[in-house]
Amino acid sequence: MKYRGILVILFFTIFSTFSQTKIVNNIELKGIKKLKESFLRSILHTKTGQTLDYSLIEDDIVLLKRMPAVSHAYYKVKAIEKEKYNVVFYIEENHTLLPDVNFWTTTNEQFAYKVGLYDYNFLGRNIVFGGFYQNNGFDSYGFNFKAPNLFSEKWGAALTVQNWKSKEPIFFGNLSANYLYNNVSFEALGLHQINLKNEINFGVNVFTEKYEYISGDTDPTVPLNLELDKVLFKFVYNYNNLKYFYQYISGFKSKLYAQFVTSNNEFQKDFFIVWNDFFYYKRIKKKGDWANRLRLGLSSNENSPFAPFSLDNNVNIRGVGILVDRGTGVAVLNSEYQHTIYDKKWLAIETNVFVDIGSWRDPGGELTDFLKREKVRAYSGIGLRFMSKKIYNATFRIDYGFRVLDERNQSRGGFVFGLGQYF
């Protein structure tokens, strides 16, 4: 009798638990315009008929906010009848059909421009599609297609075709020369989202590199003309635990890039290149963000003037100049405090104070190069950001960086302009 009583109590406990299960009766998507409702329903973790799970709903909000087409998202849960609930997702969309227009002057005062058009929500399915044309004294063009959910909720693909030409400095010893660099490439990647925080990209890039001497110093060991057919195998691992509230970001992100390149030319051997970007963002009270990026990278340490890591104020050290050095290793920390001084429905303006500091390993050098004073570059400065809250990545930035420590460069600093946040 004693055990029978226990079984009865256990039965009623289980029955009571199941009878109180909250079920998702319906999912409503409000505010969508260009995004396809059928597409969103296919990738959301929350499904009709399943148990109401607030953790899954929160994950869906993170998923939505990461989409270029979404500027903000939130949800409400409404009781319909006993143990049945409707989940309502409220979505504020970005404009995602955007021109890409840039103007600048090159080191020889050549007027240059780049024009392009990209849709970051092509067909309403979170697809990036577009292309560009650039003239900096030479003609360049490229086309991009990226569909993270092309095959399923977790599998996608990316394709890139590019013909790029630029005038680039090549460094060997204390000498330097200018070369016309031409890269014609075809890249295909598979995209796989393991879960909300982890994803991998992998694939191959087949390309041809050409170097043609223009001007400057020469050396018998450095060819005046060089053509290399190469195959690049790429692997990218992305860990993303960032949280967004319009322009404010908090959390941690890590992105690992690994590449192995094979070549048919004896002048440049097969080589690897690996680097990792670590990001840390912290929201400071209501209007501030502290943003940090640490990049650590190494490549095969060939004593070659065509080393893969470059020093450039558009990439890593603001104010240092355009392509002023190269190396086979890199360690760079970018840190800035961003403060919103104007915030309305469609526009936000930020000021920022930053410090960029980094060091490079010379081609054929040692790891101890990173610690040598003459290898260290440190620049600091201030900047402004003008950000549309309704257009994806529509941030115009201007920074001025001035030299704090740089014994190998004559630059005292300079302005850096761009679209999108620096990192």
C-alpha cells in the first residue's frame, strides 16, 4: 500500500506537469517589409506547436539583430487561452540596397574613385549580392554573392570573382620600389553555422598574381616582372557572443583565419598564414562604448619583399600612412572609447578617442622583433562617426591619428576616412 501511494502521487505529479505545458500557438512577424516571412519562419528556432521556451526566443532575437536587414528587434508573448500562447516578433528593418562610393588621392596625387552597388538582403533572404568598379589609375572590378542560408537553416555558400589592380610599394632591406600589382581570383566557400555562437567557413581561392616594376630601387634578387598561379585553401572559425542595441555593442567575439597557399613558381614557395582577431566591447552607462580589437598573426617567415602582413592606416594603425611597411608577423591592439552626442530616430553621432599600437616581424626576422622599440608603432587620436539607424552599415567615419612612437616612419599623423566602424 505504501508503494502504491507513492506511485499515485508520482503519476499525478507527472500528469500535472504535462497538463501545464505552455504551447506556442502562433508566431507573428510584425514590421517586416522586404524580408520574406517564409524565410524568417524557416530559420527561427521558435516553432508553432512546440513548448514555449524563452531561451529560444532570446536566441531568435540575437539571430535577427545580426542580420544586415534588421536594425532592431524585440518580442512579446501573449496568452490566447489556457496553456496556449502567441509569440510576436517586432522587427525594424534597415535599408539594404546601398551604393558604395569612395574618392581619394593616391601617393602620386592620382585621383582615384570606387563605385559599387550592394544589396545586403537580396530577394528578402539575407543574401549579400553586388559588385564594384575602381579606378586608381588602373581598372579593377569584383562581384560578391553570399547566402548564409542558401541550402538550409545552417548551410550556405559564398562566391567571389575579382580583378584587382593597384600600385603597391615593395620593401627589401632599406630600399623600396613601386610595382603594379594585379590579382585575378575566383573563390568559393561553404558556410556552416554550428550554433548561434559558432560558425565555420571553408573553401578554395584560385588566383593569379602579377607584379610589374614601375619605379624605384632595384635589386638583382628581386624580379622586375613576376607572374604566379596560386591556389589558396581557406578556413575561418567565428565565435560570436555580441549583443546589439542599435549602435551599442557589448560582449566578446573571436575570428580565426587560416590559409595555405600553393604556387607554381620557385621564387615564392608554398606558405601558410594564420591570424586571429579578438574583439571585446563593453557598454559604458547609457551613451558610451569601449571597443577593442587585438590582432595576432604569423605567416611562413620567408625573406621576401612580398610579405603578407601590411602596415596601413586604413587597416590597423590610424595616421601611419598607406602601405608603409610589410612583415611576416603582426601584433596590433586598437582600443577606443565611443560616446554618443546626438541620438534621434534615424541618426546618431559619436565622438571617439583611440589608441592604436602594433609591432611587426620583418621578413626572415625573429619573434623577438615584436619587442624591439624600432618595430613598435603607436598612434593616438580622436574621431567622429555619423550613423544612420535605418540604413545598414551606413556609418561615415573620420579619424585623425598622430604619432606617439614610430622610429621607422616620418609620418607625424594624418586623417583616415571610411565607411563603417573601424573595427
